[in-house]
Amino acid sequence: MYVIMVYDVGVERVVKVLKTGRKYLTHVQNSLLEGELSPAQYKRLKFEVSRIIDDTHDTVMFYTLRSEEFLHKERLGIATKEPGEFL
Amino acid sequence: MYVIMVYDVGVERVVKVLKTGRKYLTHVQNSLLEGELSPAQYKRLKFEVSRIIDDTHDTVMFYTLRSEEFLHKERLGIATKEPGEFL
């Protein structure tokens, strides 16, 4: 399955959420990761993220598709940033 | 077509990009909008956004699918925020 993850979390939890997301997905833009996962990996990712975030302040959206082939991507602006700039 | 828009733009352009995005899409989370658009609307949205952003600093990712039915959504944390908090 193909997974897109978009997070909006308190600044004190950004590094942890990003680090966890990166264990499973590719970081494509600030607060945005995507990649191909097995259902078991997706379940683990959600579990790990849910343990980090503050349910009363943070929100993380996951979009999933059966296959990346259904998805088209188009980007405006710069293609990449330096890793440090994401934080 | 179904469109997901994720933006990462300089703070001085956030309001303009969000306002433009909202003309076409629903704001679901900080920096994240989605909705059903015609190809013509999608083209206009990209054109308007491209006129606002700074190509050397900002980046906006658009994911498109033929239909929302291919897309599954799952959210961790809070479901909504007060409108003011998005800025």
C-alpha cells in the first residue's frame, strides 16, 4: 500500500515524529512523508506515532491507496531543501 | 478529480496561499487542503498558487487521483482546530 503522512504537531514533538516517520517513509517536504508500506508496517507506524503525539494538540493525517499508480504528483516551487531546514 | 494540496511556504505568504487554496479546496489541517476539482479548477488553482509563492524558497505538493474512492483517510490526534490556529 502507498502511504502519505502529513503531521501538524507541537514543536517539541516534531523531531520525534519526523524520526519515526523516516523509519518507514521518505521525507518529501516539511511535515510530509510518503512511501510504500506493508499493512503491518503501516500499523506499526501509526502505533509509534500515536505514542509520541499529544492527542489534545497534535494531528497526523494518513492517506493510503492500494497502489501508487493511482496517484499523480505535481510540485510547485523548489524540489528539495537541505535536511536541516525541515526542522 | 480529487486533489490533496500540502504547502510549505514562507510565513509572509502563508495567508495568501491558504486563502487561495480555500477558494477551491477544504482546509483539513495546518498546511493541508483537499477536495474534488474539475481539471480546469485544478489548473487555475496551480496558476494562482504559482503567482504567490517564491520559487526559490517555497514548495507546494499536489497529489491528484481520478477519484476519492481510491483514497482512504485515517487521522491520529485531534480532528479539528479552531480556524485561527491554522495561521
